[in-house]
Amino acid sequence: MSPSPPSTELLAAAAAPVRLERTPVTVALAPAGADLAAKVAALAPGHEVYLLLDGLRVIGDPGSLYQVELVAADARPPARIVGTFNVFGVAHAEGATAQRSFVVTAALRELAGSGALSVRLSPDPAAAPDARVEIGRISLLVQ
């Protein structure tokens, strides 16, 4: 008998798919239910919060990295870099999609009580002129 996958709980998500081009994009995360700060503070040991970028699809290969930040309206400083990603491999397979995930528990603990949360996705300045990447869903999940 194989073990069952760990359960996940949705904390917040973007309202719609996102298109990335050559300029930074900031996407609001709408909380799913109760107070996000309280849920993060009450995390059981061994659980982490992940920022999931799901359904990545390449229309125009950027040929560079995207920086990923969590941004809070009232925090000082207002943003925490949580990682970078590229679309290598996805860009070269027609019709392919991918996921990228980042452990954001520590950053979220710092930002969760600081107002509305967003994700900022910034391309490297060297991104190709025809860079276009779509993200089907952006979400914060506890696992």
C-alpha cells in the first residue's frame, strides 16, 4: 500500500491567471477564509507554507530568470524575496506546462499581519523582447 499524499490547505490565491512579459507584475492574493496571520501563527510543527506557481506556459521564451517576492501593504520593508525561477525545459516542449514552488513560511510570518499580500514577479532586465509566460494559478498552500 502506497502512502497517501500529504494534505494541503489553501490560504490565499490570485483571482485570475497572470501573464508575464518584460516588466514586473504585482498580483494580489485573496485570502481563503479566516485570518491569514492567525493561520500562519498556528502552523503545526513540520508544516510549511508554499507559494505555488501552477500551469506555467511559455508563449515567448524570456531566456532569463524571474525574481519572486512576497509583498505586504504595510510591512517595513514591504517585500521579501522568496526565490527565482526560469522556464527552461517548458519553453522547448510544445504545449507543456510546469509548476514552480517556494517555501515561504518565514517570509509569511514576517508579512502576514501587515495588510494585503501580493506576489511581485520581475523579469531579469536581459529578458528577450518577445518574452511572454502565462501562469494559470498562483496560490499559498499549507502542507
